[in-house]
Amino acid sequence: MPQATGHGSRRLSLHWLRLFLHSFLQYLLNTRVARKLIPMGWGNIYKRRMKVFTLAVIIYMDYKALQQREKFTKKPKMSELWEKAHERNAKRLLNLVVELEGLWVKMGQYLSTRADVLPAAYIRRLRLLQDSLPPRPLDEVCKTISRELGKTMDDLFTYFDKIPLATASIAQVHRATLVDGQEVVVKVQHEGIKEVILEDLKNAKSVIDWIAWAEPQYDFNPMIDEWCREAPKELDFNHEAENTRTVSANLGCKRNCEDTKINRVDVLIPNIIMSTEKVLILEYMDGVRLNDTDSLEALGVDKQKLVEEITRAYAHQIYVDGFFNGDPHPGNFLVSKIPPHRPILLDFGLTKCLSYPMKQALAKMFLASAEGDHVALLSSLAEMGFKLRLDFPDQVMEITSLFFRNSTAPEEARETMKIFAEQRNKNMKMIQEKMSLNEKEVRRFNPVDAFPGDIIIFGRVINLLRGLSATIGARILYVDIMRPFAESVLKCNLNIGPACNADWIHDTPALSPIEEKLRKLLIELGNAEKVLGIQVCAYKDGQVIIDTSAGVLGRYDPRPVQPDSLFPVFSVTKGITSGMVHWLVDQGILKLDDRVENIWPGFGCHGKDQIKVHHVLNHTSGLHNAMSNLTRENPLVMTDWNECLNCTANASPETEPGNQQIYHYLSFGWLCGGIVEHASKKKFQEVLEEALIRPLNINGELYVGIPPGVESRLATLTADIEDVKSLSVVLNRPDIPSSFREQMQDISQLVATLPATFNTLFARRSIIPAANGHCSARALARYYAALVDGGSIPPPHSSPTQPPLGSHPHIPTFETEKSNKKFRTPLTSYTNVPTDDDNLRRRNSNRAADDKLFLNPNIHDAFCGSGEYEHFVHRNGLFGLGFKKNVSRDGKLIGFGHAGMGGSTGFCDIKHRFAIAVTLNKMNMGGVTAKVMELVCSELDIPLPSDYYRFTAPLSGANEPLEAALLIN
């Protein structure tokens, strides 16, 4: 309930009075136009409306007066005054609801379950509405039964209890015995209730319109519109009878896919005997009310298990069946008196049927919230029809996580809501700053642009279940209980492979016989559950010969992989970053033997003055463990670009430059990134766009740090657990940094944390030039097709895949967020790079910029550290200058590229003018990629890259270093 706000009472009262009078006049006009105060059993429309608004004024002014009194009253005394205010206002509300009945009873029933939000006084009072309203006269009940069924009471029943078992908002229920001896309950609709409910819906709509006019950020019109569509269905008991049969069948025997024991629910639902529009006769089941604590304790009922089973029943209805009861308040449940005391589900008048896409989107939203996957969350909201006016994914995640939070004790739950309210105020201040709004504008700002009606009843059910748990005193872990059901709906669609999915391979014509064979291989790998989603693109002699997409975007994202889907490729990014450095060298802006301290102010401290650009590219700078302590303590520090550059510039080398080649698994990116920015005097992503994206025409399909707006095309990572375990075999290699080895030792932790971390939007949007590239295989293959031809840009992408490569707008990069203070250490500040185009205007006068990325005729030697560049690289090292060298079985250099942890790769064979890219989202240790490479190379009769030898045959001791292929980085 309202707490002190510190505003003047006079100003607030005048403001409220103005809004009230506006709404009141609207009501009077609406009443006069609609009908002239026609009596309807409990009073005319005018009186009902006036009573509602009169009570609203009384309660509002009561709390406002108490707020003002709080300023000069001691805290202990105020607590007592607040309790008394809650008690008297709850009593006022209950009395009015009982008097008006109709829709207001429904509202009261809903509020009575929200022990997690409302003060205890309201819960105690409103709980009476669940089944204890004043009954209708017996004569009225009997007349309705006889009229609806066309028989006298004596012809229908041998016994009819005059005292109802329960009386609710729409009907009351009597116990009876049919003439054939069957015990039943008879649900009879109140006379005239239909007109009252429909009129109350209009009243509620007017209230919502008033709120939306007064406070636009609280526009609940989508909610009331959905309620207006669904609530009248409760007035037809034939509809309820059919709903009951459907839910009973769904929970009892009908299965939507292979149903394991974990998805079975153990509940009871009465059989339908007979129904008309206003009378419903059901099987009698002997049970006790869910809110009858004494009876439950006498029966020895485990209340925790009871509420868990109810929650599972609703999870099954929502996620498995897509058809669920929308009114789970305590009055709609019984507990069987017969062991094992199963819950009995009642009253299916208000139900919701979800379309299959909506059901999938709800499941995806739930799982995305459970796993902190911002990308999946945003895409699920988009699939539902949500439209947000602002890009605030972290706030969206907060709200969704709060929605699916575990149920707690009422006091704890109310404290949670208080914290949430405070956080909401902070978020609104952020919106105010971002959009430069004044106080009045921010109060009227609604961040939601479109709200799907389908989610209204779903939200009501989740809140009612949480309130039910709080009322009974059970603590429900919604994530644990609902996860299997949410997973089942997505797994039913995924089918874990192509065997049951004719569209598993993206429907484009094969470009070559090799591609036809490749697709058969991918189907085999998919059926073996080794592939979830994959793209393969290859060039031969400048032409596209393979461009295949297959599978789905994620474990919980059943959308098909498209040619323009963006996959996270981990250290494949190093090959892209290296290309940018070489581009600057080719421009004459940078030299390979430049000392980094001469490019990057402040870098030369702590013994780094001898480190040169070629040391960084060759992994011989001695900074292989730079940033390792910070990233191990808090992996999210990787998402802070400026902080990482700061830490890298202040790191100390562990070996002399050029002395040892030790893989710089993360520091490589920040070292290269700092060099790129300081040498070019441009931001990293600007150079990426100028050097590679625009010349190659791969707009919108290659990013290092994604911008807002591409989330719907992102693939989500998962891990092949068994395959990742093989990582332990490789960790003992001497060329693996100790910090990397330490972080990778706990394989189970790796499997759990690595995909989760890099699936977050924080990580995806971060500039991590060693590990955070997102691209399509066709964009990556085009890049390597240009490299294999010495920088010559290939002809336009000839594959018929849609949309065409380069057709997406390359969304401009967003500003790097301010450093998170908790990451900071007292380091020399990183110098922000000023914009200066002079350096980038230095061009070779003979440069053919439109068809060449590089003019250096020996650029392949530069990439591989061979020929005249041999002195820049460590002898017998695995790396050239930024790229991983690949040799044939006889030891001859055949090409270069870079693989990434999980199996994605980019590679080119110089002699045979062959380039290939593989992107995938089910992380493995290279086996899937090896099979693809082996097939393609075999069909083209070209050497298999040395990285993949270990998957085909054992190596001799002499070739032991070849096994150290960096497929894990």
C-alpha cells in the first residue's frame, strides 16, 4: 500500500481531484448515453459506479493523510497506525465487493492470493471471497436448473442439498444425488449475473482508460482488452464443460511428444455429467479446501509437495498442452481426503489456448530468464509481439527474472517488491537521462510500444500460483519445477536432429556435387546429435562451391539456421583482428618492427619497451597471461574494453620478447586492438568496417562486438559435454599458458559457464578481438577467399541463398559503456583515441582500393611468417604473424587460418586457391569440423590441413607437434 513520498498533500490532492473529476464526468456521460440507469438486481449502473469511486476516494485520502502524519510521528507508533489503516480499508473493500458482486469479486479473489504483495489485513479479509459469498435464494437456484434442463428437480435428483458447498462470483455449487444414484455437484449460474459482468467490464475499461490518460507509463489497456475477450466465456457452462474435458485428457493420457516420467502430473479432475449454458453437473469428489489449514494438517498433507504438484500441473498445461486454466485461486482447488491426497482441479471457465509459436516463445522466454540469456530473451519477446521503445536488455532481464522468481514468505516477498520498485525508479531515471526527458515527460513515458494479449492470462496464472504458495507457506522453485516442461516443448520441435525434420537443411539448391555429399554428412552428424546448428561455405578458384546452412539456432531456439545467421566463433576472431593489423601495415600506417610503446602511449612501462608489433602477432610478446587474474576473478571484466586496454598497457611480461611462443588466448586481442586504435586514430570497429566489411561487401554479417538490432539472427551456444571432456588431453601441452590451463582444468565448470557467459548480451556486445567475433560462414569464407588470392576481392557472392550476402545494413557501432567501477584498479588511464583521418588518408598512389585489400605482393609470406618475414617469427612455432600455419603430411606449408574453441574455423589453401569457413553452435573439440574438412578436401583432391590429422590417424613421434593443433582456442 502507499508509503510516504515526501510530496505536499495539497498538490497531490489537487492533482488527484482533477484526474478524478475528468474520469467522473466521463462516467456520467457514458452512463447517460449507454442507458438510463436501468435497475439490474443489485442496484443501477449509476449507483455501482458511484460506490466504486467513492470508496476509491476514501481509501486514497485515508492513506494520504497517514503519509502526512508520518512526518511528525514516531516510527513504532506509525507501524501501528499503518496496520490499523490496512485493516479498516480492507474491511471497506470487502464490504463493497460483497455488495456489488460480479467482476469485483473476481478482482477480490485475485488480490486475496497476492500475499506476496498485499498487507496481511487484505489477505485475511479478501480470502473470504474465494468461496464464502452470500448464497442466492434456493427458489432462484431451482428455477434455473429446471428451466435449463427441462425437468423438475424431483425428476433429476433424489437428493439436493439446500445449503451450497460454495458461492462464488458467477455461480454457486450444491451437492446432489442423481436419480441413478450417482453423487454429483451442481453448479448453477446466478440470475442476471451476465449483465452485471458485462457492465462491470465496461466500468473496468473506463478505469483503465483513466489511468492510461493520467499516467501513460501505466497503460493497462492490453490487459483489460484481453480480459474483456476472455471473461465472458466463463458465462457459458457448455464452454466450461468442454474445457474441463480437454484439460482432463491432456493431463491424464494425451501426450504431445515422448512423455517421460518427469513430465507426468498426479492430479484429479471431476468428470462432466451434463451441461447447459447456466447449469453444470460434475462428478462429486470428496476433498478439503486448500485454505483449510486445520483439515490439511489433520490429514497429514505435505503442503509443499501439494503446491509443487499444482505448479507442475500448470506447467504441463502451459508448455506441453498450450491450453490452461487461467484462474488458479485457492477456491478452485480441493485436496483429496484419500491418500496420497492429490490436488483436485476445479472451475475451467476461464481458459487460454496458445498458438504453437506463442507456446514456444513462452518456453523460450522462461528458459532464457533461467539461464540469463539476454539474446534468447529479446528474441522470444519479439516472437510474442512485444515491442520496446528502448534498448535496455538488462532491465528486461531483471523484470523477467522477477516475474519467474521463487515464491517466498509474504514478508520477504513484499520486501522483494519494494526493492523492485526502487530499481524501477532508478531505471526510469536512466531513461530520463538517455532521452533527455523532464520530470513530467518521464512520468508519462511508457517503455512498451506493443503488448501481446496472449501473455495477460499467462501472467495472471504465474502471479496467482505465487500468491497461492505464499498463502500456504510453501517455497516453490519455479525454475526447477517448470524447466522440464518448457524444455519439452522446444525439444519436441527440435527432434535433436534431421531424422524427423525435413527442413533441417536450409532449402537452397546445392552448388556442386561436393555440397550434395556434404549435406548428407551433416544429416548423419545431426542424427548422431553431434550438430545442433551449422553453416559451411567454401570457395574454389574464386567461386562459391558450397553454401549450406542446417539445424537450429539454439538448444532452446528452434528457429532454423539461415545463411545470414550470426555465430559466435571465439578465436576465429584472431584471424580477423590479424588481418586488420596487416591492413594498417599495408597502408603504410604501421610497421611490423615498430615498438608498441611508440604507437601506444604508456605501453612501455614494466619492461615492455622492447615489445614490437611482430611479437604481438607471433604470440611471443611474453604477455600471454596478461589480464588472467582479473578475468579469472570476474569474467565480466572482459566486457569492459577500456578497462582491458588499461590493464594490458600496465601488465608485466613473463618472458623476453621473441624468446618463447606461448599462445596469447585473450591478451592477443587487446594488444592488437590497442595497436589498431592508436595507429589509426580510429575506433577498432571503425577500422574493421573500413578495412574489411565495406570492401568485401559483407555488411551486417561480421562483427566484433554486435550492435543492437541483430539479436534475432544470433545463434546460441551449447556444449557437447562428452566431446569437451577431451580437452583435458590437450591441456598438458607446453605452448598453453598456465593461466589458461588453470581455467580449463574443471571441465564440468567450463561446460556450464563458457556458453552461459558468451551467450549473454553483455559479452556479445563487447569488443573482445581475441574471442568475440560473430559472423556467418559465407562472410568469413569470403574474407579468406580474398586472403588466399593475396587480397584480391572475389566476384560478388554467387550463391542463390537469401537474403543475398551484403544486403543487410551494417548497423553502426554503439558507444562503449562506461567502465564498471568495481573492475577498476589504480592503473594508468587508457588514452582515448581522437578521431583523425589524416593517417588513414595516406594511400599508395597506385592502390586499386576497389578490388584489393592488400597491395603487398608477398602478403602470404607476411601472414605465415615465411620468406622475407621469417625473422619476425619464432622458429618452429605454430603461428605466423597472427595466423595459424597449416602444413601437409610431408611438412610443406599449404595455408593458414584460425580455429576457435568449439569447432568454428576459417582456413585457406594458398596453392589450390581454396577457402572454407565453418560456424557451429554446439561446441566440440574439432571432430565435426574435421569430418567436414576431410570430406571436402578429399573430394577436391587437396591436402587436409594439419590441424585435423589427429582425427584421421595416429601421428608418429616425429610429427608430435602437429597434434598440437589449436582447435581449442
